Amino acid sequence: MNLKVSNLTKIYGGKIKALDDFNYNFTAGVYGLLGPNGAGKSTLMNIITDNLKATSGEVSYDGENTIKMGKNFRKILGYMPQQQGLYPNFTLIRFLYYMAALKGMKRSDATKDIERLLKLVNLTDCTKKRLGGFSGGMKQRALVAQAMLGNPSVIILDEPTAGLDPKERIRIRNLISEIAFDKIVIIATHVVSDIEFIAKEVLLLKEGVIIDNGSPQKLCQELDGMVFEITTTEEKLHEVTKFFKVGNISKDENNIFVRIVSETEPTGYTFTPVKPDIEDIYLNHFDDA
Ligand SMILES: Nc1ncnc2c1ncn2[C@@H]1O[C@H](COP(=O)(O)OP(=O)(O)OP(=O)(O)O)[C@@H](O)[C@H]1O
Ligand SMILES: [Mg+2]
């Protein structure tokens, strides 16, 4: 199973280059697409799902152009868009049957699948409610459920946990890693913890270009010996944030602890080396973004 993106470029309105000769070969597994606002994540997903035309380049699935595949590609595709364009007057159950019908699923198959998915996203008790009355988090979960209808082999999720409370965030994350077996799952996010432990590969996207990619372990190794925790005081905090790429700041009664990424040891400060994580990778690449 492979989803190949070749030489994909998207220029909006003749000016804004949202994707710049993007190339990648996705195989079974979870991929985290990480990048700041405007990096091109949604643009890439909209093109893969054929909701947007590329300026140039193509997408193929197992060697076949996905636009030519048409209906046959849509059948194996699950997509959760970033914008919550839901049908406010539809009840949840009607919405899910409607989406299943669009995918060409038989009603009896849809019934079984919907029941299973409602449990997974914790919405079993809300089937008769209208979507217009859903909270933001409920809408997100309804969208995750519809993306997984029909057991698709390619699943594209654009910021699936945006607006979810911590418990539902974990639920969705676990759900994704459970269903990911033998599927291509691509998740766009700026929330590092969404993908840190479930992604096979992380792609860092900046201005439409992949600036770094690899397994979380590989990416973290790149920063070995470059992440430190400085112990400092309120008075000196300003100085530290001015000189270093600063991540998490925490405090206790006496001290302030500042996590930094730095190519050299922060001599002159009290510090301890710490183990890099994906948050540090993000900070290192996008500190100025
Ligand atoms: N319909 C559009 N018309 C013009 N420019 C657009 C359009 N959609 C996106 N862009 C521009 O393309 C670039 C990439 O946008 P995109 O939405 O793909 O980024 P993103 O990585 O998904 O950002 P976010 O994290 O905010 O969702 C941005 O500069 C954006 O302003
Ligand atoms: Mg987006």
C-alpha cells in the first residue's frame, strides 16, 4: 500500500506558494504533519483528497493517479477537514448515514459501522441531537467518526484534536493508533503531543517544503546534547529568553526552570542536560515562525 505525492506545487491566486514541489511516499503507518499556521498542511490534505486542484504535480495510490481513480479512491479514503462544515439541521445519526451513503456504503453495513464508531468516539447517547447544538468537541468527534466510516485504508485528519478537552484528546489519540494498523494515516497538527507517541514518521513542514522528517527517535537524536534545563531567577528570565530558543518554563517557590535548545552548553548558567523530545524539535525549527 502506498500513497505517492509527486512534485506537488500549489500557488493560490498566482501569488501565494502554499506547496513548493512537495514529494513524499506514504506507506502503512501514522504520519504526523507538523508545522505552524500557513505551512501548507491543509493545502496538502485538500489536494490529496481531491477537494482542491494542484497547480502542478500528482498524487497516486498503488501506482494509479488518484484523480483518475475517482470514486474508487474515495471509497478507500477517510477525510476529516479542518473546517467544521457540518449540517446544523442534521441529527448525528442522519449525518453519519448520509456520509456513509456518499461513500457508497450499503445501509446494513453502515448501521453496523456507525454503531461501532459511535462507541469509539463516545457519542452513542447523542444520535438524535442536531449537529447545530453540538459543542466544538462533539463536532470534532462526529467528524472523526465519519472519517472512519467504511474502514478506509487512507485516513487524512486535519487537526483532529483541535478544541478537545484533555480526556477526549487522549481518547481520539488512542482511537487513531488502534485503527492505524495496516492503514495510511496522515495527521496535521501543531499539537506535538497528538503525534509524539503514535507517529511512525514526523514531517516538519515550513512554507510548503519539508524541512525535516524521520521517526520521532531519529528526529530527537538530531538534538542530542543540545537541550538543557536552566535554573534561574525571575530577574534573569528576560536575559535567558532573549539569548536562547526557549521552550517550557516552570517554577517552584525559589527558582524558575527554563528548557532551552542550544548548540553549545549554556555556560554561565546553572543547567542540566535533558533528553530531547519532539516539542524541542518543533521549537528548534519554528522558533521564529
Ligand atoms: N483559498 C486560499 N486562497 C488564498 N490563499 C490561501 C488559501 N488557502 C490557503 N492559502 C494560503 O496558503 C498558505 C498555506 O495555507 P494552509 O491552510 O495550507 O496552511 P496550514 O498549514 O493548514 O495552516 P493552519 O495551521 O493555520 O491550518 C497560507 O499562506 C495561506 O494563507
Ligand atoms: Mg490547516
